[in-house]
Amino acid sequence: MNRRLYVANTSLADDQGKKRLLYEDLGVKEYWILNVQNMQVMAFVIENQGSRRTIESQVLPGLAISLLNDALRRTRQINQSQVGAWLLTQFQQ
């Protein structure tokens, strides 16, 4: 699998620590952590036997992580179907 998404509530340190090392060992190309307390998506690209944060998906080229963060924040203000509709309009631009 090329991408993983995990929702971190109490496991944030674990997701950024030992799970990150596991993904590196398994050759996962990219993974995202959803920090529910800060309403933030963090994306990591795994390469050269390590990983680094990225602002744009490498597995889904052209997908800016900031767009996901905007969508996540919108879920606090409007319902999910409206967020989905908004995302579709963003993808069409």
C-alpha cells in the first residue's frame, strides 16, 4: 500500500514515533496523520531510508495538504456533504 491515514487522538506521539519507523521499514511511500486536537493533517513522505514532512502529496500529485487542512476546519462549521461539495469544486479548479 502506498499511503496510510491515521486519526490521532491519544496516539499522536506513537504515530510520529515508532509507527513512523515501521512505515519506513515497510516501504510505505507516504502517510498522513490527522491530529484531531489541533484539526491538522500532517503528511510524511518516506524516502532514502527516512521520512520527512511534505506540503504536497507525492502519491496524489497536486494535492496540497493545506487543502485537506482547510476541509478539516470546515467540518467544524458545515456538514460533511457541504465539505465534500466544496472539495469537489477545489479539485475542479
